[in-house]
Amino acid sequence: AEAVAEKVLDGLKRHQGSEIFISTRNVAKKSVLMKDPNFFSDVIIDGLAFDGGLYVPADNFPAMVAGEWQRLVEAPYTERAQVILEKCVHPIDVPAKNLREMVMRAYGQNFACSNIAPIRHLSGNQFILELFHG
């Protein structure tokens, strides 16, 4: 009984303060087939939401001050991903070291372009984000 209680407490600790994720299409919230809630460890396994949308934090995106954004401008893509994900993923759900390993596996050598998702200038104030390199 004590071992079971310990597992329950560990499970509760894991999800206290953890961010919940929803679909960008927001249709999945109404689906009876969608499990609720969706923590980072759940959505990383699911990939896409049931309704085909992408998972995003249910609450507003974590706030970052101008200086934080400015520091990310010249940073490599993997570092930007790490910093932003650390603001969305509770360290009890995925410790920073593990998150870093996940980012490096996902973005390390899997892309034809070292910028991963480069922004190309078209003309004037028109730009295009290239998402086809990986």
C-alpha cells in the first residue's frame, strides 16, 4: 500500500504546475476521443492533436521581456527552441537536461539547412518562412 501511495504522490507532483496543451484547431477539446488533460509528456508522444492541429500551451504563451527575445535573435535554432520550450514545459514533467537532449535529437542533424526554418526576404516587407528543410 505504501508503494502505491508513493506512486500516486509522484504522479501528482509531476503534474502540479505543469502546462496543459490544446490543439491549434481547438476542435479536439470537444472530442470524446481526446484524453484530457494533455501534458507535454503526453503531446510529445501523440505528435499531432486528434483533430490534426498542433499542440500549444492552453494558457497564453509564457511572457518574455524584450531582452530575452533580443538574446535569442543571434542564438542557434536549437538554443532558441530550448529556451522557449523551458518556458512551456514544467521541469518536473521533463527536466531541462532531458529537454535539451530531446531538442538536439529533433533538430541536430535532421535538416538540410543549418538554420532549420530560415526566413527569406521576398520584397519590401514580405518574407517567407521555409518549413521544408527537415
